[in-house]
Amino acid sequence: MPLVRPASAGELGRAEELVARSINDLTVRHGFGPIATSRPADFQAFCLRDDPRGVWLAEDDGEIVGFALSWVCGRLWFLAELFVAPGRQGQGIGNELLDRTLQHASQAGATEKSLITFAFNIVSQGLYVRHGLLPRVPIHLCRAERESLREAHGPTLCATPIGTAAVDLEMLRQLDVATLGVSREKHHRYLLGDPRMKGVFLEEGGERVGYAYVAATGHIGPLAIMHAHAMPAAFRAALAIAVAGDAKQISVFVPGTSDALAIAASQGMRFALPMVLMSTSDCGDWTRYFPRNPGFM
């Protein structure tokens, strides 16, 4: 059995290379082709600095053969990554890594557990179900070429920049508590410190009713809105910001329970990848929230 131990900052780059290989092995086997590329481990490094109890790797003869990352906000524990090297699955490595991250939940006092995984990853889903996390919400990765997106007709919301002043952070806290049940202030600080990310408040009648982030890559999310009826207008506003950028492609993770999914389809966005939210209970209102990605939530 490989050695399972805490990860160090200098190992995160190699760990993310393993994550990309594992994802591509899975998606190729299920007919989706390779979708992942190894990227800088910025968020992983942030999580390690914030709470190293949630960052683990499995090592065999000097080679990283598994990696797991979890984070905690208030009562919510979220499994951001759990991947085992191709050819090493079915050897109990995933179980060991999951056990270590679940200890993180206990140590942090988190009572709700959640994750987002591939809808076709039935082996992993079985593992998570055995630990009390059940499939709750389908989530679709939607994509389109920026030039092909037509103007989204219908009401939209005004967008104003998010700052780091106390009043802005308090508004973000209120929006997250209303939609997710927990504050994610540390994650907002992370996003607002990224020069490649544009964060905006969404306003209706002069009142701040939501927020959205749009990356320079054209990816939308996270997005949260106070009232479900405003989600279509919020999505149109975020789409307009993304289309106004320079990215060749626009992408967004849209929950299957959201009215925005019909807008994505009407705009010609392709449903590129099916995901599923799994959790120990119905946590958050996913008619009013878009995740950034399966790791950040």
C-alpha cells in the first residue's frame, strides 16, 4: 500500500499533473475525449496555506499515485479533488485518501459534506454513497464559441465592480448565506486577488441582489442571486460581460434545476460534460447558484 501523507507546497504541481492525467483517462474512456490540461496549482496552494489538514497525497516509491484536497467554510466540508493515477485504481488508494479528508471535516467541525463529480463516474459515486453523500443536483458544463453567441433577449441586471471594502465583503457574505447557507469570504478574497478575474455585483432597481465572476478565459462563475426569479436576468448579465471580453470560448457550469439552463440552450451553448452534486443533505439552493468549477464550487 502506498504511503498516504500530508502534501507540501512543492508537490502540488506534480499532484495537479496527476489530476489532469486521471481526468483525461476517465473522460476518454467514456467518449468525451481529453478535457484537462495541467494548470498552475494556485487554488490548491491557497487551500494548503489556509488549512493544510485537507491536502493529502499517496506516494509509492517516490511517485505520486493519488491526491485529495478538501476545504471547509463554516459547517460545510467540500471535497475539491480526489484522484488516483491511471492503473492504480481499485487498490484502496482512493478509500485511504477519502478517509483522511473526512477526518479534516471532523477536525473542523463541519456537519455538511458535499462534492461535485462526473455523472458517469459510477465507481467513485458508489464510494461516496457509502460515506453518506447522495446524488442531489445534475450540473452541466455548457460551452460555446464567443462569436457564435447571439444577444440574449430579455431582462438583464446592472453590473458594478466588487471591491474589497468591508461593506462589499459583508454583501457577499449575505448573498452566500442566503444561497449556500455559509459564508465564503476567504474564497472571495482569493478571486478578487486574481487579476484574470472580473467580479461584479448584480443590481436590480439599484439594489445589490447577486454577484458574478467572469474569468479572462471566458468562464463564468461562481454566480449567486438572492431571488430565483432573477436568475435568468443575472445569467444574461454575466453572459454579456463574457461576450464583451477577448476569450474565444464562453463556458459555465449550470445546475439542471436552474431556469438559466434553457437560456444556455437557446443561445446555442453545447452541453459538453455532465456533472452531479453529491452531499449528505440538501445544502444550498442550486436554483440560485452557479459553481465556478467542481473544485472551487
